Amino acid sequence: MMFNLTQNNYMTTVFLYGGSARFSGVAAFDWACPAVGNSHKFILFLAQANDTADNNLAKAELARYGFSEIALGDGRPIVAESLNAPNMDVFRRHYEGAFTEGSSLVWYP
């Protein structure tokens, strides 16, 4: 399985952004979201057209999910080979989701 895909003459790289935020309840789309007003830690898988972390882009994407009061760590590209381990199945699905949907979010209660 090939994870770094070339599209429109550029390489798509999936970055991981960890942090915490409060769910506002105002999302740009329907999803299996947490309760309104609760704060959660998360990992955002974000497909980017460049090889440099973009925290502003990540914050904008988290806002689309309905999060506010975002505390965000520095983004880093994921090493695709690390997803081949059997215990990484869940993260592999999120990585693949970032390619098909642009992003995928893991949030923790």
C-alpha cells in the first residue's frame, strides 16, 4: 500500500497534530462528536500539499470539526512505515482517511 500520493504535481503528506480543545457543538459537518462544552485531547491527521507543518491550517480544520479554545502542539509528518505494525491498525485507518477526506480526527474522552 502506498501512502504518500502524488496529486496535481505535488506530494501529499499527512501531518499529526496533537493537543486539546473544547467542543463547541458548531461543526461544518455531521460526525460522531463529543458532548458540547467538554474538553478533549486529540490527534488530528491532516493531509497537506507541502512538507512543512502548518498550525494555522490545523486550527482551521479543528474549527470545522467544531472545536474552540484550541491548544495545539507542533505538527509533524507521520512515518508511513510505522503504520505497518499490527497494533497500529486504528491509526492506519485515520491516516488513510486523511488522504480520502483531507483529515481525520481521534479524540479522547
